Amino acid sequence: MSDTPFGFGLPPEEPDDGDDGKKKGGQGGEQGPANPFGFGGGPGGAGGAENPFAAMFGSLNPGDLGAAFQQLGQMLSYEGGPVNWDMAKDIARQTVARGTADGSKDESVGPADRAAVQEAVRLADLWLDGVTSLPSGSGSAVAWSRAEWVEATLPVWKDLVDPVAERVGAAMGDVLPEEMQAMAGPLLGMMRSMGGAMFGTQIGQALGVLAGEVVGSTDIGLPLGPAGKAALLPVNIAALGSGLGVPKEEVRLYLALREAAHQRLFAHVPWLRSHLFGAVEGYARGIKVDTAKLEDAVGQLDPTHPEQLQEALQQGMFQPEDTPEQKAALARLETALALVEGWVDAVVHAAAKPHLPSADALRETLRRRRASGGPAEQTFATLIGLELRPRRLRDASRLWASLTDARGLEGRDGLWAHPDMLPTAQDLDDPDGFVHREQLDFSELDKMLGEAAGGADRKDDPDRPDLRKDRTDGEGDDRGDGEK
């Protein structure tokens, strides 16, 4: 094993290697880059998008090297979970501060925008009261900047990404030969720190880009923000509406309807959040790491280019298992996302149509936007191995609308009482069959179960002679003829 496995300077007890070190790293040497970590934009540096560490350090001049190496030391001393979430947050905020590709910059939310968001959510809840039996789930309404969205949603992203990162981190240790396992303790610790930093870097960049696209806290169909808090991002709402030719008040109101509808669903269907997150975790458990690719990546890793490992992780390193369990987990998640988004789409359209002249156009815009996804969603698809996208949104929306016509608001929304009552993927193929199928009467079942439980309790009632007779007869049947 090299004395300088990651090229972090030369050990003082081997001064004779100094000249050789200069040949390898100096400007006149042929081996190794002049700027092995890409800290800066000099010749040989790998800045920009090709170097993930550029996102952490940027273009540095010699005076910044102290701060750079201090941050590098913090990165390597990380001893937390599989993802360095402190680094992810820092990089996400840096990405937000740089602005979006079209030049849109983040900005603090002023009093006027906060008041407009609060009024839009209040009006949206009023309109939704007439199209759903679920009461309001928005205890408060807030207007977030992009940076505030990052801060508020980070805990949920942690729940989503950590299981996958944990599996990849464990696999990185498993690919080392057995004879190296005992002696590679420090190296494994360093690899875990580097892996946590690499995941943190990539996730931070994706979150920063996603913060420039989202318009609320429920854009991907999952409750990313605090419970009961409807949130909108005025700067992104303005960017979305700029090319639509629709008054900004209508755009804000339509998006407030979507946010408020999501809040109702997650607030009053208590099992839904755990159902969705359980499906994500179930999918993650079935992810396998292609150890052959990982072995090749580790075997060819140049210690002076640690970013190569991150590039390898992005090239199909983990794939879903082709097992019934994995397929079931994926189908369960996709169907659940489609049902959530389809219900929101149906009730929002019903609420907006009588009030907003542009309701149809806004509906189609949001459908296409949700179906296509953006670069940040594609990044998370690479990271998690999963697209958080409702592939059958239109089918689900038609089914919920048909249920409204056939069973009314109470009958439609009552299906959220239990996950077993919801339509399945097969029902999305045959919505008419589901709509007109005889409903299970769970109240009758509860009554039967209650009577059975009450009957069992009355068996021990000494004041019931009929029950005493039944018990005596039963006991007599258990005795032999000689005992009668």
C-alpha cells in the first residue's frame, strides 16, 4: 500500500522521496496532474462540471489554499452516515446562490409576496371545500425563497437517499480483497468519508438545481416540507408563468390549489406518508450494486483523482433486482404516486374550472411539466435508481373523475380510508370496471366483528342461563360415558 494513498503530502520519515515527489507532481513532471484535486483553474486542473470538487472549492488562488485544505480536512474527518448532509446543504445553497441556467437569481421573499401567498392559499382552501370531503390540511401558509426550500426539505431527502447510499457504501468495502480487509481499516474509513462527500456533493448539486424549478413543497408527489404547512416559492412561480401568457394571479392561485390539495390528502390520510416512503424504502432494499463494475472502478482508481469514483457511481453502478419483490415495490410506488397526483389533478381542476379562465391551459402545462421532469429529477433517478414520477397521472385522474360522477365526493374520498380500498394498477387499465364494482361495506364488517367480540365476552356472563347451558353441554360432551 502506498505511503501516500491519496497524495496528501509526503511522510516526514522518508525525506529521500522528496525529489521523486517533485518529479511526479511538479510542473515539469510527466506523471500526475500539476493540480491533482482541481483546486483552481490552472493548467491540468479539472474544473467545471467535470470536477465535483469544483462545486465545493470553486476557482482558488494561492491565498485560498489554507481554507481549501481546511475544508478538505473536514470532509475526510466526517464520521456520520452514508451521506455528508452538511456538505450537501452547503453545496445546495451555493448552487442556489449562483442562480439558474436562464439567469434567474434567488431572492428574499418580501412582505407583499408573503401576503399574496397567504391569501392565495386561503382562497384555494375555500374553493376546495366544495369539491372534496377532506377538510383543510393547511395550518399555515408560507412563502419560501429557494434557499429556504433547501433548508426545509433536507430532512425528507435524507430519508429517501440514505438507504441507497448505505448499500453503496457497504459494497465499496466488500470489493476489497479479503487479505486487505484486516489492514485496510484506516483506508476504509477514508473511503467512507470520501463516499459520503461524493454523495453529498452530487445530492447538494441536484437539490440546488431542483430548488430553481419547484413551486411548492409537494411538487414530486411527496410531502417534503413540515406537516400542515402549505408553501409556495414566489420567484419560481414568476419564472413558470413568464412564458404562459396567463395573469400571474391566476398562476399563483392554481399552484396554491395544488399545494392545498396535497396538504389535505397528507393531513387526513394518516397512513399515506408511511405508505409512500415505505414503498421507496422497499424499492431501495432491492437495489443491488454491480460489484464487478465497482471492483473495476476501485482497481483503476487514480488516488490523485478521487472524483473518478463519483463518475463510476453515476454509470449504472446500482440496478434494480429482477425479482417479484422488486417489481412489486416499484409497481406499488408508481401506482401510489399516480393515485396521489391523479386525485390532486381531478379535484384542482374541479375547483379551478368555475373561477379561472386559464384553468385548462394551466392544467395541461402542469401535467406535461410533471410527466417530463427536469435535470434535477434525472439526477435523483441516477442517484436513487428511481424516478419519482407518476407515469399514469392521466389514467388516475380520469378514474377519480369517474368515481366522483358515480359515487359522489364522499364515496370517492372514502376510498382513502384504507390502502386496500384504493384502485390498483390493474384498475387503472379498467377504470369503468372499478367504478361500477360493488363496494365493500367495511361498516358491516366492523359490526360483525364487534358482535363476535361481544359474544365471546358474554360467554363468561353468569347471569345468562342460556350461555351457562351451552357451556355445560359443551363440557358434558368432553366427558366420557362413565362420567355422565
